[in-house]
Amino acid sequence: MDLKPILLKAESDFNNAVSALNINEVKAKYLGKKSFLGELMQKMKDFTPEERKEYGKLANDFKVALEVLYEKALKRVNDMEIEKRLTENKLDITLPGLNFNQGTIHPLTKITREIEDLFLALGYEIKEGPEVEIDEYNFEKLNLPKNHPARDMHDSFYIDAHRLLRTHTSPVQVRTMLESQSNELKIICPGKTYRRDLDDATHSHQFMQIEGLVIGPNINMANLKGTLDLLAKTIFGQDREIRLRPSYFPFTEPSVELDVSCQCQKQGCPICKYTGFIEILGAGIVNKKVFAMCGLDPEKVQGFAFGLGVERIAMLKYKMNNLRHFYTNDLRFLKQFKGGL
Ligand code: PHE
């Protein structure tokens, strides 16, 4: 039995197949039940043992040869398929990528983070608290009892008789003292605050503050002055000077107002209203009454506190004349503040 011609025909059939489907047809033709090989296998049981031995080997070699042809053809069309897909969906990896619109850090966030960074480096902790605050923490424990005239300065949004939108972040300091009962603390309290102001170029009913509190043994006015000097120079530049003026806050005694020398090098200009200095924050030595109301022994601890308005600092630093720019989300304004932390 000469199987060579069948093998040659099978080889050419497999070579002419151009798809997996074609190949399976050719496979059925030569390896299927109804193929020459299939029928030969069927007949095997009728052969004598000698014949079976001879034809068995022949049929097996034939089958292996056909399977090799099949595998080769299958690989060839699979490769062709991959090649085709690669050329059809050509991806040019040298094309420029999509341009995503990247936002910028809001100037108020930028200033806040710069100030936070300074105080973190000085070993302070950042503390936060609720924006809806109780009267007791916003006023009473800060030595502003009910009907105290200084409450007038904090035009407040009351929610009910006991709760209001905090008018400063000082209540976070009250909370921290009450909670920690520690005689040593260094904290800053950034956050949103609210006052019943009519919105205009320099007032907003909602604004941001950063307040600071340091308590410990022998904390004094010199510590406060040194800290504020560093703060002013960090924000506005090393060439700036500071000046303390007496002031009044119920929670500090004595109290001061901090001025920083103007960018005009004290020559006088419209920004400083020709005084050479600009007021930037309030501060003072913590009133003993506040310590007592927060559960600390006023004879054992001293401390200083300060509070600044982030918008005011940002307006001075970026030479802005209208506070509303911070809140109106005009991209032409916001995009000017590239970079930052
Ligand atoms: N809490 C004050 C305010 O909002 C600022 C301040 C804080 C003043 C700490 C002195 C000491 O007006």
C-alpha cells in the first residue's frame, strides 16, 4: 500500500488552506472518520494478527505525518491572523499623548499649606474642629460670656440658642486644651469661619483662618514676637520688619496687633495707606481665665496665641484688590497660581 500520493495531496491541501476553518475541513478530509485513514482504522479489526501488525504501523506513521502537516498549517494561519491584526490596528506610539487639563492649587490652599509647613517644621500639630460650634466653646470659655460687648465684633450666624457657625477657629484651641489637659501644647488650627458680614471687596460672610496656640512653662511675649517675626518673613520675605501694637481681645491679656512693613520699604504707598506698615493679625498672651475655664492651672502654665485671616494674607501677598476672586472660580484668576505644595 503506497500512501505517499495521499500524503503529498494532503500537504498541498493543507498548504492551500488560508483560514482555521479551511484547515479544519482539510483535517476532516484526511484525519476524520470518513477519511482513507479513518476507514483503514475501521477495517483493522478484520485483519489477521500479522496483517494488523503491518498495517497498524503503516497507518500510525501515516497518521503522525498527517498530524504534523495539520499542526504546521494551523500555526501558519494563526501567525497570519496575528500579523493581519497587527498591521490593521497599527498604533503609533510616537504620537503625542492626550492632554489632560490639570487644575492648580487654590491660592488660599497654597497660603494655608505654606503656613502649615512652617509650623510643622517648628514642631506644631495641626488641629481641626467642627464648623458648627457650641456657644460655650466659641465664646464662653474664651472669656466672652453672654452679653459681653466684644461679642458684637463677631457678627454671628446662630443656628439655635446654643449653636452657631464658628466665628473663629479659637474654639479648636478650647477643645484641644479640654481634651488633652496638657500643660504643654503647640498647635495651629486652620479652617473655615463665618461672620454675618455684608460681602464686598474686602469682606466675606465666610473666610479662612489659621490660629495658633503654644502653652508651656515660661512662655512669654518674646516667644510670641520671635514666632510672628519668623511667620511674617516666611510669608512676605526676609526683608520685612514687624511691629506690635497694643490691642484688645477678651481671651488674651495683654493683646497685640501685628503689623508687617509694606512692600514699599516703608516709603509709603496706597497699599499701606502711606503708613509704611500693614496690619496682618491679632495675638497675645493667653488670659488666665481661659486656662482656668479649660481645666488648666493658670499658675502652672503660660501661653501665647495668634490668629490670622488667610484671605487677607493672600490679598497682600498677591497684591489683590478684590476678595471675591477667591470664591468666583474664574479660571483666568485661578490659573495664575501654578505650582505650590
Ligand atoms: N480669634 C481672634 C479673631 O478671630 C484672633 C486672635 C486669636 C486674636 C488669638 C488673639 C489671639 O479675631
